[in-house]
Amino acid sequence: MRDALSVAPLIFFNSVLNFAIYLAIIVRDTPPRWDGFWLVAASLTLLPLIISFVLVSLRDHSQPVTVATFVTGVTVAVVVAVLSALRLHMSYSGVLLVAIPTVAVAIVILLRLYRAQTEHVALLDFPESEAALEKLGGNIQVIRSAEADLGAFDRYLIDIRTHYSDKWSRFLLRSYMRGVVVTPWIKFLETRRGRVDIDTFDLSDVVLRPSQVLYSRAKRVFDLFLVLALLPFALIIGGVVALYTLWRAGRPILFRQDRRGFGGRNFQIYKFRTMHQNAGKHSALDNDSRIVPGLRWVRRLRFDEIPQLYNIWLGQMSWIGPRPATIQVAEVTEAVEPKYASRLLVRPGLSGWAQVNSGYASTVEEEIEKLGYDLYYVKHMSLDLDLVILARTLRILLFRTGAK
């Protein structure tokens, strides 16, 4: 109930919107048919509430976008079947238009629940519990004894090396029987922060599920399809940028740079040149004077990266993935943190989980901070995560934030 109340404003908004959409569809008819309207409209208005209670029980699912879409589709189908069985007049086009925003709101609700902080959480004691508690933060109580009362907790955090022992087995059994969720504290921390803990991460943690293997193959097809679909727009916009660059800054129009790619193989990345020649190699700064006048908006809208569609076509990059690092940055960072090489298990991308969460890095420390997000993507690569990254990327482009 507490979780449902936390998303109550979204549910209320969706309910009002559903009623308004269906009413608008009905009044378009000449004359409007009101027989059965109130029962159908009431069912569609209650639809978000029904869906939200189902989603609360699925809050820990690792693919919230797919699950929210499936649950909404099934619920709408059941409601339509019941109303049809009652032989009520119903506008199927109205139901379809209602389903579209309902799916969007359901996805937002489940994403919020997936990282919700409304639970009462306790950490079971183990030798490194104080260090774990410092990383977890928040108001989390530590249970010191296996004989302690279960208390009013929704979730217990455990250390898998310690708590699957005879000492804690009875306590955990009582927890399962009572309906309390038991989660490894590392997984809980990772989910809430959206990035892995570098200190405890191990390459053995990356075990690709069959769905991830299939998606990694299908993703290449999606990459090629999107390149072909966007090619006409890319040629038009890219042609304008190229002509303007040639006029204001001369040749060369393209900027080429060696980057570290999939499997550690180096490749040459292509971008439109937006800086004056001999501008130096350090990263762009806010209000950087090296940027050619008139091309700052090209960088903010990411139009300078249009030539990278060629890299995607060659299979050197993907639309979504860790941003490819320069050879120098990769070597320096790997010398400090050897786990940096693990981000090369997937193709680099135009946009990535680290990009939409922490932006660009200008120091080795910031690169290592971003590594936590990149390894999270490697570990949880899925259509759901790619859709979330795409949505956040579009938001950044619309509000023109995050680029230099």
C-alpha cells in the first residue's frame, strides 16, 4: 500500500486523462451514443489503479519496461473482453487511445518502484557490515542476532558468503515464510544507485542470460535498420553542417581519432570538426573559445556525431553502449583500474548509461566513477535499459544539457 501511495499522483493523472480521452472520442460521434458509456468510462478510469497494484508485486523485476507493457496489455485485453461479454457499446479506437498513455505511465511507475526508497530495510550482521552500511547510506538498521524478532521490515539485506549458513538459515526461512524479501546487499546497492560497486565487482558477475545473448544479436539488426531509416535526415543535416564548416573553418571537415573499441580493438571514429585547427587535444570546456563560431549549437544537438553512423554501419559502434575512450585515456585508466577493460565486452555506443547519468569525464577519477555505470550496462544489457537510455538521451537533447 505504501508503494501504491508513492505513485498516487501519477495514477490520478492517468485516470483523469483516460476519462477525458474516451469522452472526447464518444462526443465525436453524431449523435453520441451514451448507452454503456459510464460503465466503460469507469472501467478505463480504474485501469491505472488496477495495473499499479499488479506492478507493485513485480517491482523487483529486472526488465521493468517490458513487464509494464505486458501487464498493461493483458489488463486492457481482460477489461475489453469483460465489457464485450456484457454487450456494452464501446469505442475500440477510444480504448486504443487510452491504452497508449496508460502504457507510458505504467512504465514510469514501475521504474520508480524499481528504485523506490519507501521500503523498511534491515541489514543482517556480518564482518564487513559497517563498511556495507556506509555504502548503502539511508536509515538502514543492522540486525545483530539470528534470534532477533523479524520486526516490521519489508526486505532483509544479506551477504551471500555469510548468511547462507546454519546460524542464519532458520531466520531466513522465517523471513521467506512471512513474505519478507531477501536480497544480497550488493545487488540492492547496485539497483538503487544504477551502477556497480567497483571494489566488489568481479568479471564472473557478468553471466549473460539467454535473453541477453539473443538481444545482443538482434541489436546489431536494430542498429543497421536505424541507420538506414535515419540516413535521409542525416544526409540533409550533415550536408548543411559540412557546408557551414567548410565556409567558416575550411578543410578538413571531418575530425578523425583513434578510439578503443569492442574486444580491445582500436578503430577510427568520425565526427564533424567543430574546433579551429591546432586547437589542442584536451577535452572541450564550457564556453570553449576553440569552437568555431556558429558550431556550438551543432555540438549541443550532437549533430557533430552524425558521421558516426558510418562507424555503426561497419559494426565498430552501436547506438547504445559505453562511449569509446581514446587510446591514451584507456591506457592510463586501465593502469589505475584494471577492471576498466571489462567495459569492452560490448560495442561502444553513441550514447550510454554512463553518459546520461554522469556526463563527460575529464580526469582519471571521473573515468573510474563512470566505469561503475558502464559495467552496470554490461551486466544488465537489455532492450529495457536501452529504451531508458534512449529516453534520457532525447531529454538531454531537448533541454540541451550535458554537452560541451
